[in-house]
Amino acid sequence: MDKQSTDSAGIRFEMVNRPVPLWVIDRVENGWAVLENGDTMESISLPVEGLPGGVKPGDTLVRVEGKWHRHDAETAARKKQIGDRFARIKAANARG
């Protein structure tokens, strides 16, 4: 991950001097989002209306100064990592 990242709203996240915990939306059900912290394995449930508009499972979020923000760069990096992993598995299976 970059030392500094910027979300879609232009919020800068300092990833070196002050680590920002990353939360991934696992699922959204009945107006509630279940977020998971991959480092601590902690899960929390939050009302969707308190999160950025349009969030969906797989989105990475950070909480800065009491407000949740989508972290688009981290979401894209995670999706690429997962896609690359699946491609390696598929290639290995095709070779037999």
C-alpha cells in the first residue's frame, strides 16, 4: 500500500506515521453493514445510513476524525490481489 492514499472525496490517509485501520464491508443486510478488520479479525455492524453513499460488499473503509470514508485505492488493490490469486489457482488447475 502507498505511504499516502487519497479517497474519492480527496481525504488523505497517512499510512506511515499514523496507521489508519482498514475495514472491509463483508455484507449488507436489512440496512446494516457488517465490517471486518483483517488485521484484528474484529467485526462490527453499522447502519448503512452512517456510511458513505453507495457502499457495497468488498469496499474498504477507514474512519477519520469520527467519519467513515471509502478508501478507493485500497479497494482496487484488494480486488486486484484477489483476481490475481484466482488467476493463479485457475492456471494451476488447468495444468492438472
